[in-house]
Amino acid sequence: MTARALPWLLLLSSVLAGCGDHSMSQQNRYGTFSKAGLFKDGTEAQALPPGVVAQGDLDRLQQITKPPAVDMALLARGRERYDIYCSPCHGFSGHGDGMIVQRGFPAPPSYHSARLRSADAQHFFDVITHGYGAMYSYAARVEPRDRWAIIAYIRALQQSQHADVADVPELRSKLP
């Protein structure tokens, strides 16, 4: 074999070696929950190993269990989200007289009832998350932080409807 033919022979053999194996570029596609010989139980989908935490789950758990501090930005966000998701049924003032109710749907309870004024914030969070009665779950539509913002705004609505002049001392100077 000549010295000129050796590089061509090596190039040809490496090209031919790469052509025969398609295992990395053409893999079998399995449908979810279809049968596959990949695992001992014969299924393609496998449960997560014990102790595995999906990315973002810890942060999401903290958002669910720990409400943020209430400030004007949170209340503004809560009002915005309330107007979008809650006001069609509960109305802008929270009395349960929204546009949907005016069109003939059953009225939700007023936020100003004694039962809901005394309910803790977790009750509202759970209702937004899981639904209650005719209300369906908003967990897929409203992020946990926005749920807390809505609850803060609901509390502000409740406070506004049952405020006393003694609760706001600066109003005394503005009254005749």
C-alpha cells in the first residue's frame, strides 16, 4: 500500500463506519403509557424515584404556604386580577352581583357576609385553588402569588364596606 492511498483508505473506512449505526439519530418513539421493553414492568412511563423533587416545586410550595407582605403593589395586582377573574360573578364591590349573575346564573355569596368576613385567608386560597360549589378551580389560571394578592384585595373590599370613622382618624378632619 502506498503512502498516498493510506489517508484515503482511513477516510473511507471512518465514513463507512458512521453510516451503519442510526441508533442515536433514529430512535424509537413510544407513546405515553404504551408498552415498551425498556423497563422490567414493560411500560414506557415510569414513576419518579422516591425523594425526587421537580424543578420549581419547592419555590411553588413556599408561595402556596407563605403569603407575601401586603403593600400597595400587592393590592394593585390583587385588584387587577380580581377584576379579571372574580368580578364577573362576585361583582366589583364583592356583593355577588356580577355580570354573570345579572344574566341569570346563581349568585355567589357576598364577601361582606359575616361568615366570609370571619373566614381566614387560607379558606379563600383553598377556594380559589380547588373551587367550591358552582365555582370551579382557578389553580391553572391564577398563580399562587396572585391568589394571595386577590385575597388581600378581598380583605380591602371587606374593610371598605364595614369601615368606621374611628378606624380612619384622618377622615374626622374632613367631615363637616
